[in-house]
Amino acid sequence: MSKTSESLCLYGIKACDTMKKARTWLDEQGVTYAFHDYKVAGIDRARLQHWCAEHGWQTVLNRAGTTFRKLDEAQKSDLDEARAIELMLAQPSMIKRPVLDLGDKTLVGFKPELYAAALN
């Protein structure tokens, strides 16, 4: 891989299986990156808003996860970007993971072929 920049940051939750796959893949490729566990360190509103602007809040919000599914129907209905951001700020485990910040763009989710294309 040609992109081994200190500016790369992988956002997610340490115990997540998809996170483990992404970290293993990056390590195997020799890619240097920082890891930000947003369950421990939280996430700032500006960064979350940027991700939503780049990918759409529907992509960033993890509706398949346990945390989202446990919400009551009133919290899940009539979602818009502002409400989705508030939910994700309150409970960062609702953010789809991983998010790989490449500096000039981000990738949401883990697909080895997309990581390979972005890092070459």
C-alpha cells in the first residue's frame, strides 16, 4: 500500500467484529493509522456533521445495530439528519463502523476492495 500517513484515523469501537477485520486488514497491509474509539473518547458534532454531509446521515446511522433497535418507536420514527446526529452523539455505538478518515475523504463500513483502492 502506498498511503501510510499519520493522518489516517480509524473511528469505531474496539470490540466490534467489523472493526477487528478492518484493523487486521490495515495492519496486514502495513498501513499506519490512529485509532479513535468513540465509545471511550466520544465523537465531536462537527466531525459527525461532516460525515453526514459527505455520505448522508442514512449511511452513517447504524440502524442494524442493537443500540438503534432498542430505541422506542417514537425515537426511531420521523428521523431527519438533525435528530439522527443527536442520537449518534448521545450513543456513538449508533454510528456505522468503521469510519476511515483518509484526510481528504472518509470511508464508512469495511470492504477490503474499497480500502485497497483508496489507499493505493
